[in-house]
Amino acid sequence: MGSVHVRNIVRHIPEADLVAICDIRLDVAQAVADELGIQRVVKDYHELLADPEIEAVLIATSTPTHAFIIKDVAKAGKQIFCEKPLAMELSEIDEALEAVEKAGVKLQVGFNRRFDKSFQKVKEIVSSGEIGRPCILHIISRDPEVPDMDFMRVSGGMFLDMTIHDFDMARFQVGEVEEVYAMGGVLIEPELEEFGDIDTNIVTLKFANGAVGAIDNSRQAVYGYDQRLEVFCSNGTAMAENDTENTAVKANPEGFHASRIPHFFMNRYAPCYVEEVRQFIECVREDKPTPINGQDGRAAVVLGYAAGKSLRENRPVKISEIG
Amino acid sequence: MGSVHVRNIVRHIPEADLVAICDIRLDVAQAVADELGIQRVVKDYHELLADPEIEAVLIATSTPTHAFIIKDVAKAGKQIFCEKPLAMELSEIDEALEAVEKAGVKLQVGFNRRFDKSFQKVKEIVSSGEIGRPCILHIISRDPEVPDMDFMRVSGGMFLDMTIHDFDMARFQVGEVEEVYAMGGVLIEPELEEFGDIDTNIVTLKFANGAVGAIDNSRQAVYGYDQRLEVFCSNGTAMAENDTENTAVKANPEGFHASRIPHFFMNRYAPCYVEEVRQFIECVREDKPTPINGQDGRAAVVLGYAAGKSLRENRPVKISEIG
Amino acid sequence: MGSVHVRNIVRHIPEADLVAICDIRLDVAQAVADELGIQRVVKDYHELLADPEIEAVLIATSTPTHAFIIKDVAKAGKQIFCEKPLAMELSEIDEALEAVEKAGVKLQVGFNRRFDKSFQKVKEIVSSGEIGRPCILHIISRDPEVPDMDFMRVSGGMFLDMTIHDFDMARFQVGEVEEVYAMGGVLIEPELEEFGDIDTNIVTLKFANGAVGAIDNSRQAVYGYDQRLEVFCSNGTAMAENDTENTAVKANPEGFHASRIPHFFMNRYAPCYVEEVRQFIECVREDKPTPINGQDGRAAVVLGYAAGKSLRENRPVKISEIG
Amino acid sequence: MGSVHVRNIVRHIPEADLVAICDIRLDVAQAVADELGIQRVVKDYHELLADPEIEAVLIATSTPTHAFIIKDVAKAGKQIFCEKPLAMELSEIDEALEAVEKAGVKLQVGFNRRFDKSFQKVKEIVSSGEIGRPCILHIISRDPEVPDMDFMRVSGGMFLDMTIHDFDMARFQVGEVEEVYAMGGVLIEPELEEFGDIDTNIVTLKFANGAVGAIDNSRQAVYGYDQRLEVFCSNGTAMAENDTENTAVKANPEGFHASRIPHFFMNRYAPCYVEEVRQFIECVREDKPTPINGQDGRAAVVLGYAAGKSLRENRPVKISEIG
């Protein structure tokens, strides 16, 4: 993810001035820097924190390191963009957010899907009130294939690795969640049972405003990266359908045949990765609040915990029971 | 519904010989009979049961009368087609089914949606195994507008009046359900609260084969009678989209604009009402089992009860807890 | 076609009173009459013309007989519905129309497609003026398969048998045509060359209002009966897409797969056959002008002649050159 | 266009080494060079031709300069990518192509739409033969709004400025054209009449392989940049539909509402501008023939001339009549 952000900044966000890349694998950082003409490459991020010319830091390291890096960067008084999830442990998140608040710096969490033009259009329609109050949310979020098992063993599990995006989207579209109920199991990849993960689930949501919702997830949608949602309202509905790989349609005696949907998140959400950082930089420049803050980052993790508890105990879990 | 079936039989099922109509409102029956050239009209159905020439009876009376009429017709040794639901009380259903079994007659329940060509195509795709095992079922089933309150007060409530069709569809598409969890409330029509009904809900389902499902219902989809479903499987997915009122599309500077979906069940499911009776008559003629039997009729009611219990107690309810 | 109309009238147009069927093949007529409970069957239509109780006559005989039957029926003072085309010879059409005018009876021609709800919606959008003036018309009209050669030899050729519907649709949607240019050939069925017919063509149209148009036809669309049109206007566009056999969609690793379009005109246009006769009867009852009159029937034949001439001479042909 | 190509090369085609920009407006070139970190900026292109390190030249100057620059670049022995059209005068094109041939250098013409993934997919389907032989081509190609009149006066007219892309696409999809017939007029912007241009037209095509085609063009599609095509074949059809701005759909009591299509060519064809240059560079590197050569560039201009002649003389014009 780090190199994606670096390329995006250099190529598509001219208003940002990328001054240095940091990676403990120095050769990896150097290769990217060479490709893009970046002068400074460091191995230890503390070096950069000491540089008064650096205004903001984008953190795209492995999840377990997020919280302590945030704390260090906040202490150094720099603005922060951090990839999701903020951390796996709520206590770590709370400490990091406290440091951010104390330092008075900005924090944006990398829920890139909020910047998808179709999801934004849905929110715009719903927020305008023109189709009444939200009643039912349905999010379909399915990966094209099970990631490799090495990753899966450390992914944090379905709810914190994958559904976390949908929890954030649910809050983005409809508002605060009060209760969740999760059901699911292993229907695709039996190896997941070894470490207690699942590949298929439905999580239902009760929102504070009375609306109800369902998220369905699968690790294997063989026809592509299936990302859809609907916000059904009292006077209409708003839906975001999938993009398509191309718009060609073939007809033959068997019927009509159209292309798959784009294969993976980098294709589908490519413009979102640019836009989220562009907006972050704009917020820093113009001293505005970031569009997704630390509490948003925390709330999605809390929902992940609640869903996990619900699945284990087979009962609806109130969000207030967590953390 | 009775007059719909009568017209369908006379106009579209020439292999059936409709010999008499019975209605306690004799004038209503007479008007239909006159329109269609039917000779015999009676007020008391027992009259017809005594007629040895009558082979089968189609029951489209009010729900509370279904069970005892079934018992009488079964005793008379005639084949039975009965509208859904079989009854509101499980004990009544059980007595009726016992009578049917004892008499050795056929019983078909009027779950007309099973005869929808798109839902049948989905089932055909899924049953063929070509897209793997079912993982996630999602049924969207939304009425265009809240029926009038006089009906709503005696409708049996959301789960037995409306969701019952979706419970049957879930069993038709994926198989037996083991557990349900229901959530919902009043988001559209406050008057429903007076008698404890709801207008918006999500019911999740755990199937015996490991699949999970969600049904979402609303009493008010202002854009038409919204009837969709998806059976997501391990190697693909199968969906049934809505029909449209017409295929005209207008484009202007605001975008593309297409027609509403057909307004109500009589438009959407019109061919199903013909086909279900046509197949019933074929089963009688050729002495085959009916496509939807008494146990199917009972199972949908049991799911309705379980959903009601789940909503009241806010917990997942096993089907084995009911009846 | 005769039996289609008879069934439609009996089953779907209760306001009409069908009193007799006439067919020179008396047994065919008798079979239909028996099926539908019609009392009177005759072999010679003159018998019916003498009956003062008969108000209107629907003519669905072979094309060469249309003109003289129209003349006889008109002389008998009865209202007339006649299948398209009115005749193959313009002189016969002119004589028939003269007889109709002289008798002061109504004449409706069976251009059933004008009653298609999607084509009507397009016309309604365009006529309202909300998307500006018509600029470009495109009609796609393709049969699913080449009819058998016995029929093709007497069909009148592509332009008078098949394109004639599209000529009428062009006039219905955009208005009078001033010039046509036709191109095409035999790309599907070589046997057509024996009698100078074609199976593939494009006919362009110049309308009196300045708009331009193209009709494309094929005798073999293996994916179903392809019937689409677009009226592109100065401030938007209006299109009618195909209906579908069902709305099921399957996705697998190859992409998305939807059903064929309905196979033939009886499926696609079934409701139009009812509606055109229903409106005819309404016009008779309420003494209103018919929606498609004799001049409309003549104009489509003239366009067919012009297209034929254009194809033979490979040049644009003005409509004023014909007849 | 020049700056688009420069940005694309620097950002998306790392295998190319962009060494210099040339523009007679030196300040414009300098600004782009500064933005992208390009070292060398020149005003006179002859300077670059003398540089032995420069292997290839991309020409994106105004059309009247194309031919003589091509000749100079060819003489200097460098590979050439040139924007369309090659020139307005056939004699100039012929001289330029002669120079290219004599010098033995490569020439690629910038018909970017050939690199559109959907149009390519259609070609792939048709070329595979799986749906039989091409019978009917239909291209819809409509600009979102009339360009400003200053441009229109020097644009070369509808056929050479706009339809030229569609002529190339027709050849790309179906093959050589033998005859065209053009009709059209001014339905949108009366000012065009002053200099004899049109804003609306249909051009029909007869292909050497017997297929027929129609291109329709408009200068004003208020709902977006409308770019569609269909290749109807003897055993099926292949279509490319429009992309959409986003996939959000709103439903309300009026029906379903979707977004406009992307507004202009830079949005719709953005990836094509990268891909055409990427392939050109690959052809240079690997010494392969370019995907679109000088004869392709010439053929599209010839078709434009033939269409103009056809419109003026209102008759079909054989391609052999031109040049």
C-alpha cells in the first residue's frame, strides 16, 4: 500500500510535496524512490520526525505498528494519515487517539471506499432527504478469491480485515450502529477452520435512527470483486451497482453475455486512493477537519469486535457491550 | 383471488373443466359465472362435495376457513388446491394435513411465486450445480404501498402475511431452514404500532446445508413492487432482477431515466397464478405429487412463527423450538 | 392471425360481441368456434355482410384478398379492421380506400406495434417536446430466423413483408418521410437470390421535418426477436430496449449471462394484438377516428415501393416518385 | 493534445524516455516541462531531428503542419507517431507517406479509439468467428456539445473532424469500405450553415465483404459523450455500450434514474491515449509494425472526402471515385 500512495502522490497530487520515503526494507524504498525521482530514503522513521520541514506523515505499515507510530508522529506535531485498521486492540487505539488529541494534530484513517464516486452519489441522494428516511441498508462485499493462507493467518479475521470496510460504509451511509448480529461459517476454504476464521457471513445491523441493515461477505466471488450497496428509504431507494471491466455485450443463441467485474480492489478503488490523500492534504493545507477521523477508525473496529462476539455467542450484541 | 383463479381456468387452462363456483356471497359468484358462462353457482360448498362428478376443489376463501374446508373436502375424497397460508394456527394446519393424508388426496398450496419464470431459472442454475454450492441467499420483497388498515388489522402480521412468501421461496431455492433471527420496526406507518405489526424488517436464515440468508421486507416501495433475489454460490451467483413496466429509457442532461417496476402482485405474478393451477390439474390428471405440498405450506407458517418469536425476544430462534 | 384475433376478442375484449367466424376452410373455423363457444361459422363472407346485426368486420385473410373484401365490406356499410399490408398493388389500395371513403365507414390497419407500451412511451416522450426536436431515428428490427422458403416466395419481399412495420413505426415516431435510400443483400440464406429477395438491409430516411433515420433489418437474429428503436433529439434521447424472456442473470468466471429475448412476434407483441382491436372497437362504439387509418396503411406500402426502387437503382428515391 | 501525451508518457509509460518537448510557444512547453521534470525544451523541431539520441517523435501539432513535419522527421530517420488526421489534402498525405516509406521508418496514426477495451472486445468476439460473419455495423458517435465556432470554422467539417474516427472504427471492426452514402443537415446550431458545415448526419457504408453499415453523428448529445457500436453477425451480435459516470441508481415514484455518461473524450478515452503510445513505443523497441499505419490514416480521410461528395451530390459515392 505504501508504494501505491507514493506513486499516487507523485503522479496525481501535485499540490503535495513528497520529500521522503521510509521503510525498514531500505532497498524496497530505494527502488520506488528511484522510479519516481524522490531524493530522500530512510530506514528509521524517527529521522523524519526530527525534520521540521515535514508537515505530514502517511502511515502504511503493518497493522501492529500503527498505534505506536501514530503516537510518535503525534508527539512530533505532524499531521497523520493512517491506513485502516488503526489497530487490533482497542486499548492501543485509545492510547493513539489520546496522543493525537493531546498533540492537536489531524488524523485521517484510510477508509478509501468513502471516496468512491458511486457510493458518494448514493450518500448524496440519501442525505438530501429527497427519498425520505433510510429504512434498510444492504451491503454486498465479496472478494474475488481467498487470499493466501499466510496472510489469512494474521489478517485479524473476517470482521476486522474485510467487514471493517463495510462497517465504516454502513456508518457513512446510515449513521451510528447500536447492535449487531453475525452469522456465518466456512463454506469455501476448509483450511480456515484451523484458526477459527470464516469465509462467508451475514452481519445484521440496528441503527440508532431505527433503520436496519445487512452486510453479506464472501471470500470468493469467482466473477470478480463484487461491491454493491442499497439504501432503501421510505420514499425511494438508492443503489450502487458494480463497475464492469468493459461494456461489450455478446449475444448468441444462449442469450446475452457481458464481462466480469474488475478483479480486485486496486482496480475498483484506484481513484479513491488518490482522492483520500488529496483531501487529507487539502485539510492539512486549509486547516479543516479530516473527512474520516480517529473516532471513525475506532468505531469500525468496535463493530468488528461486536460482530465477532455475536458470532461466537450466537446472539445480538449491543455496541455498548464493547470497549 | 377466487375470481382470478376462475377467470384463469376458463380462459387459459382448457384442459380443466370448471363446473361450479361457490361463494357465501351468492351474487358475487353469480356475476363471475355470468361473465364466463359457468352454469352452476352454489352458496354452500357441501353441496359440491356431494357431487361425484367433481374431482378437485380450489379453496380461495379467507384464511380462518381454510383448515376446516380442507378437512371436509379431503373427507369427500376430492383433490385440493388451497391458497396460502394454510391457517394461522399450527394445530389447525396439523389437523387439516392429517385429514388429507388419511383421505389419500392431493393438496397443493398456492405459493404462486415458485412458478415465476425468473425465480425458476435461478433455481435451475443453482440446482444444476454448475455454480457450486449455495452460500448466501438474499431476497428483497417489498410491497408498493401499505395496504389499508382494515386489512392490516387482520392480516396476521408481517411475517405470516408477507414474509411467508419469502420463507417459501428461501426453502424452494436453498432448502430447509434451521434457525431464524428477525429485526425490524415501524418506519413508515405509525398506525401499525397500535396492533403490534411492523412495516420494515430483515430476517436472517441459517440453512441446514450451511448457507446463510437474509430476507428484507418493506410495506412501501414507492417505485413499484420490488421482488428480487440472489443465490450466491461458491463458483458464481444467480440473480433474478425485477421486471419493468416498459423498456423505454429517456436521457437528458440529468442522466438516464427508466420506468417504474410493475405496481403490484397481480401484474408481476399474473402468469404464475395460471401456471400453478395448470400444474395442479396436471398432477391430478396424471396422478403425480403436487409441486408444493402440505408440508411446504406448514413449513412456511412455522418460519413465520419463529420470526415473530425472534423479533419479540430479540434472539435467534431455532425452528425446532416451534410447534 | 385470424384465430389469434378471435381468441383475444373472446377472452380479453368483453365489450366486443363476436357473433361469427368466416373461413373458406370451414373445419378450421369450426374448431376455433368450438373451443371458444362461438355459435355461427360460415364459409362465404357475403353471408355475414347481409346480416344487419353485424356492425364491424375484422379481415385477416391472405394479402391478395384484402382489397376486394374491404370494398365489399365497405359497400355493406360495416366498419373495417384489416391486417397489414392493405395490398401489394397501390392501385388496389387506392380503390379500396375510395370505397371506404364513399361508404363513410371506418378502416383501421393492423400495425400492431404502434400499441407496444415501450414504443408508445418513446413517442410520448418525444411528442411532449421535453427533449427537443427529433434529429436521428434508428430502428432495429430483426427476425429470429428466416421463415420457410414457401412463405418467402410469396411474402412480397423484405420491404413489403418486414420493413413495412418499420416504415409505419418511423412515421409514427417522427412523421412523414420524403426520401429513402436502401442498401442490402443476401448474407444469410443464399436461396433468397433465386427470387430476388434479400435478408439484410439498411434503409435510410429523410423526414419532412429535417430529421434523418436508419432502419436495419435482418432475417436471422439467433438471440431472439430483436426490436429496438431510438429517437435522438436536440435535447436528449428516447430509446426502447428489448424485453427479456426472464430476468435471471448468472455470473461465473466468464462474466455475466442473461436470457435471450423473446423468440417471436407473438410473444413480444401479444398485448398489442389485443389493444389494437380493443381500440378499434372503442372507436366504432364511440364513433371516433381509428388510430391508424387507410392513408397510414397506404403510406407504408409506398415507402416499401420506394425502398425497392432505391435498392434496384442504387440511388436515393423521393417518395413523390412513387404512385 | 501534446501535453496529454507528455503527461501520459512521463507518468504511465516508464519504458519510454521522454527527452525533450518542442513547441513554437516556448512558454507553454516550458510550463509542462517544469511540472514533469523534463530537462530539454525547444522551439524549433529541427534541433531535435539533429540529435542522434532521439529515436522517435510524437507529432501533436495543428493538422496543416502534420504532413511537412512527417516528411522532415522521416528524412531524419526517426520513428513517427502522428495525431489524426494526417492532413486535409490527400496529395499532402501521399507525399508524407512516400517520405515515410522511402525512409523506412514506422508511422502510427493517433486513432486512439481502437485501443478502447470495449471496442477491442467487440472486435475480438467478431474476429474469432464465433458469431458468424459480419452483416450490419452501427456506430453511434455523438459529441456532448457543439464546439465553439472559432474551432468549427477550421475543423475541416463534420466528416473530416468527427466522422473520421468512426470511419476508422468501421474499417477496424468490419474491413474495407467500397461505397458510402451521406445524409444530414443543420438541426442544432444554425450558425454552421454560414460555412457549410452540418451537425447531424447518417453515413451508410457498403463493405467489400458484403456487410452494410450506418454511422450516426450529432454535435450535441446533452446527456454526455455517446459512443456505442454494434456489429450484428449471422450467428449473434456484439455491442459496446457507454461507460457511465458512476453506477448509482435512484428509484422514486417516477421510476429509475441513473447517471449521465462521461462528458467528453478525455474522460471516455483516457486509457486509450496511454495505450496507443505504449504500443507505439513497443513497436519501435521490438521493431514490429505499428497497429495503425499510414494507409489507415489515409483511408479514413478518403472516406471523409467520399462522404462529403455524397452529401453534396445526394448519391452513393464509390471510394474508387476519390483520390
